[in-house]
Amino acid sequence: MAHIMPWKRRPSAPPPEPVCEIRPGGPPAVAVAPAAAAGRPMTGFDRVFRRRAWRQAMADRKGVTALETAVILSVLLTVMLGIINTGILFNNFLQLNNLVRVASRVLAASRGNATPFTNATTAGYASAPSLTKASITLTLTVAGAGCTADGACATSLTSNPGGTASVSASYPCNMTFMGVNFIPGCSLSSSTAERIE
């Protein structure tokens, strides 16, 4: 008589593991976990599936370099434009200082000259070639009194030997870059005085 083995139930094979599809050039298409698709409570397998799909999606490094480059370049461009604008601002200020220094020296040495105002302003403008002449506001005074023409300046210089001849100037500046005005109403100013010879 043949020996009959007791019947044993074979364990069923585990369901095939779904694959997370990574589409080139686009976001990863993460498949829906079997439990969510079937409407049943999530099991340990479903959680593992979701974790693997998330890891695969995060492992895709395409486009990261381009994003980092765009962020870094925008910051570097802003810094570089700021440095350039600040350099132009300081250069204009140095030229404005030179303008008033030269103009006041010429004015103080023009006692007895028929055209002291013209001589002083011409020498001052020539000493600041990078500045726009029409944007410069120039004020000349002799012994505290303003002079705006050759006749008035010549009379004041003749009447005040040993007095003070002073020149002041202002010039607008622009600190706008990347669409932002960092110093609204920016204006440069300088003044100096010389003893009338």
C-alpha cells in the first residue's frame, strides 16, 4: 500500500514588483502602489514600493548642474555690476574733486585778468573729461559773494586781495543696476577754496 503524504498547500508566488519608470527629459512617472490601485489598506510591500520609487526619482540628477549654474551666475552678475557701478561712482567723485581744485586755483590767480570766470570754468571742465558738462552745477564765489560773469568776478578779485576764492560743484550719480536703485537721489558734491593772489 502506497504511503500517502499529507497534502501541503504550496505558498503562492509573490506578485511581481512594479517598476518605476524614469522618463528622459521629464519628471519620473511613479506608478501607483498596488494597494492604492486596488483600494485596500497599504501593506509593507506597498510602503517598500513607494520608498523605492521615491529613491529612484530623487536619484535622477539631470538638470541639477544647469540649475546650480543659473543660481550662482545670477548672484555673481549682481555682485559684478555693483562693483562696476561703484567704481564709476568713485571715478566721477575724484574727477569732480579735481575740477573744483583746478577751477579755484585758476580763479584765485586771475586777479587783474579780464576774464577770470571764463578761465576758471574752462580749466575746471577740461580737468574732468569723463563728466557730462551739462550735468555739472558749478558755483564760484569771491570773498563770500557769488560771481557768475567775468565782470563781476574781476571786480571782486580786484577789491579783495588776500581774500578767499572758492569753487563748489555737484554732479548727479546713478546707482541703479538689475532694475534696483540702491541710492535714490544720488548726487556727488565737492568744494575747495584758495587764497586770492
